[in-house]
Amino acid sequence: MGRSVVKPRKNKTIYTSGQIELQLPTKPQNQTHPINPANIQQNPSSNKKPNETAIKTVKKPPEQKLAMSEFKLRVVFTGGNESNKSETDRAGKRKIKGKMLLSRKPVSFLGDVNTDGVIVAEDSDVRGESISGRIFAFPSGRGSTVGTYVILQLSRLGNAPIAIVNRKTESIIAAGAVIAGIPLFDTPKPDLFKLEPGVYEAEISVEGGEGVLKLKR
């Protein structure tokens, strides 16, 4: 047998012993490749401030349409005008039925409503709608003591609401309702004025000092 010879070659070492050659693979080496800066794709959001992306992606939740249909009311004045559309059931409860016009904005009867009972205020969310022969719901009055007499005039012309519902009744509206004989309610629970402005089918039942408003649209 001849002497073993080790021959170094690229990527492998060959051991020879006589007629036999053993080729053993060398341990692979970690190869590095040069990085071309031109080939790097930068993320456009990487230059943004930490909270900038989060702020843009957060969407304001849409306003929820509340599925409320029944509200408890405090009775301010039960009314006394026989022309109001009301009836009494067998249990002795007085009921007022009809369309209800709901506004989220305060109302002045001097200037916001004409003598036909139509809302004419430019900033009203129910402009052009009529309160005549309807339940009129609005948060509160806004000014002018003459509004009391406008309510009385609307009643004499047959263009007054059949009932008024406020979030909080102030003295001008209260005085107008009393002298015109219009039933008046306030403090609806839950808050009626979270509903969308517009016209609803409504029924108010009154027993003692408490009323219940039922709505459907």
C-alpha cells in the first residue's frame, strides 16, 4: 500500500490511499453578499411619527340610532282645551295620540314659528315642518316673553300643537301652555332628544302626575 497523500482542493479535501480516493465535502462557509442601497425598498410609513399612523386609522364611531320607544314624562300641565286630540280609556288614563315633531334645538315662538304653525327659523333642524295639530317636542324655549302670547294666538287660530314636551320647561313656554290649554310635559327618561329630529307616530298616556310617551317611526 502506498503512502496516503492529502491534496488540498477548492471546496473539498481528497484523501488518497492507493487506488481509493475519498472526497469529503468541506464545511460550508457563510457567504455574505454586498448590499446595494438602491435595492432597499423603504416603507413609506417608517418616516411617520409613532402615533401618526394610529391617529389616521382611528375612525369616529357612527352615531348610534337609539332603539328607544317608551319614555316616562313629568306632567307640568294636563291641559284644558277641548279641541286637543285626547281621549280617556276605561282605566281612566287620558291619552293624546297623533304625529310628533321632534327638534333638538331650542325654540322661540316669536320668530321661529309663523302664524300657520310652520317652523321658519333658518337654524332649525325641522325647518318647514308644521307643529299644528301635532305633539311638539323640543329641549326648551329661548327668549322673548311675547312667545307666551304667540302660543295663545296659535291656539285661537287652530294652529297650536296638541301637546308640548320639553327636556326642561321654562316659564315662557309654561305660561303659554297654561293660557292656551295645551298639555305640557318635561324631563323625559331616557333622554328623548338623543333621537333623530323628525316626525314620529306618538301616544302620550297620563295618569296622575306621570305620563308615558310611546313612539314608533
